[in-house]
Amino acid sequence: MTAPGASGRAWLLNAMTTVVLWGFWGAFSGLSPQHGFPETLVYCVWALTMVPPALIVLALAKWKLDLNPRAIAYGLAVGALGAGGQMVLFYAVTRGPAYLIFPVISLSPVVTIALSFLFMGERTGRLGAVGIVLALLALPTFDFAPGGSAQGGGWLVLALIVMLCWGLQAYFMKSANRIMSGESIFFYMTVTGLALVPMALALTDFSRPINYGLDGPGLAAVIQLLNAIGALTLVFAFRYGKAIIVAPLTNAGAPLATAIISLVALGVMPGSIKLVGIVLAVAASLLLAVEPDSAGETKAENT
């Protein structure tokens, strides 16, 4: 995480940190469920792993927390949209095929870009525009898997809800950075994540065998900590950079990193569709990184 007050490419450093951390998280996130630890309990572990980074950044900020009503509303909105979308996703994957659900969800930057363009007046140069288009084209390919059949139509509505939640979250995250500190945003994200733990527990089928060993919750904690820290650096990427750039870069870059890590560490060879996505994402990342007008840093106006 780049400290507040940094200049230059602070947005890019934080965004690429998110890409790397979420890349490793994506490559290994399935290990805990494969070892008999339910995904709903993985959510509970994730919510708990948000606590240490939140405390650390608050301590570095000398425990200054934005407590005005507007800041609280923005912070809780960011957290609720992120955590709420995750909870809906748990239900969605029980109603439909993941290979159709995740490509829909991966288009969430479309929502962010549209809102940022219309209401924030964010613009980018030609290279950035081409990079955004390539990133959006790359997103669905990383979770595309041919074959199979949809289990009813309800999953599509749920997938669209998750897409909307996460697209709105990114937009509100950028908006929140204009009126409050990144540390406060992440604190409220942590609070809302923890608030939904009882719901995750209620959705857990405790009648089935659950692995409570080190390769269950222990492994989940290590993996989900990568997710939590990546979420923190994403907050600061939106603080220093344009949402219209950060959203497609991180959403295309993280699956790219996951594909490469899976290939190297897990011996998983991506199919032809994913290879096309990798090429598109690499090109998009390079264009977004070199776009001279993509920084557009914004300082928080604490009130």
C-alpha cells in the first residue's frame, strides 16, 4: 500500500498490488472447499482476515476515523455492496453453472465506467480508451467453459445482482475517497463484512462433515488474507487513480495473474479461450499503465 500523500503512479502501484494478491487468491481459493471446508465458512474466515489490515492502517493513521454521517454512509455502502454481492454469489452458484455466472459478474466494470463517465466526468486518452475496451473483452474469457446446461433461469438474475453490486461498489469507493480517508473506507468495509457473518453461518449446512483442521480454516485464513490485503490496496488505487481506469485494470489483471499462477504452480493449462483472454489482458494492462492521463490523483477531503 502506498502511503497517503504519495504522487506519480501511486494508483498503479496499488492497483498492481491488488492484481498480484488477487491473482494468488484466485489460484488457490478453491483449495479450502476441496478439503471439506464450506464456502460459506470461508466467507466467515475472510471477514475475520479483514480485521488485522484494518487495525494496522488505522494505527498508521493515528486512529483517525471519519465519523460524520456522510462518511459513515459511504463507508457502509461500499462494504455492504461488496459483502452483499459475495453472499448473493454463494446462492447463485447453487442455482446455475459457474461457467455462465462468472462471465456475467466479471462485467461489473461496465457499471463503474458508465457511472464514472456520467457523474464524475472522468475521461481518458486514446491509449486508455483502447485499454478499457480490451480489458472488457478479456474479462468474460477467464471464466468461460463450453458445454453444460443452465439450471433454470433464476441464476441470471442473481448474477446480474452481483455484477451490479460490485460495479456500484467500485464507483462508491472512488466517490468515498473524495470525502474520507482510505483507512476509514476499509474500516467500514470490515465492519459490514463482519455484520454478514451470521447470515453466512445460517446458510452453512452443519449436518455435513466439515474439516476444522489446518487445511480447512487454517488454509482458508492464509488464502483469504491475500484477498483482504488486496481489497485494502484497491481502496488506495481508487483514491489516487480514476475509477474508469482502475476498475477494468484490476478486473482484467487479477484473472490474468490467476491464469499464469495456475499454469506455473498448479500445472493447469488454460484453454484456447483463456489464452485469448490472457493476450487481451496483457495488452490492456500495458496500455492502461502507460496512459499518461490515467493517474488523476484525488486527495481525500476529510470533513
